[in-house]
Amino acid sequence: MPTVIAHHDVKDTDHWLASPKREEIFTPLGITNIRTFVNPQNRTQAAVLMDVADMDVLMAAMEGPGIADAMEYDGVLPETLVLLVQE
């Protein structure tokens, strides 16, 4: 099971940290152990670390409206999103 890091910028860090959307969207995809991180020197830079059971399922979901809507709700700036996958 690969571990994935998704880092991106956010508009409002406190709102992003408090959001239930990560669990709502990722848990049904078989994603577990979701952890959040914030750059202490620039709190608009954030990351999610998670264990992904099936990368194909995650990548297909990334193209759909559910994740886009969650990112918008969370204040994620989608153009800053970078996914890093454990090899």
C-alpha cells in the first residue's frame, strides 16, 4: 500500500485543518491513516499524508467533481497541488 503526500497552498489554514471533507471523500476510496501538515513558517502551505489502497481509484477520483468540490470547500488552490507517491 503506497503512502502519498499531497501538498498544496490553502486560502485559510484554520478552515482547511477543521474541514471534514478529507475524511468524507477519501475514506470511501479505501484511503486510511490521513494526516495533515502545515508549514510553520508559511501557514498557507499545507500537506496531507495518507495510505492509498488503490492508486488507480485515487487518480480516477481526482478527475471527478467530488474531489474538486472538496478542494474548493477547503480553500485549496488546485494549481499548487503536487502528489508525491512512495516508491
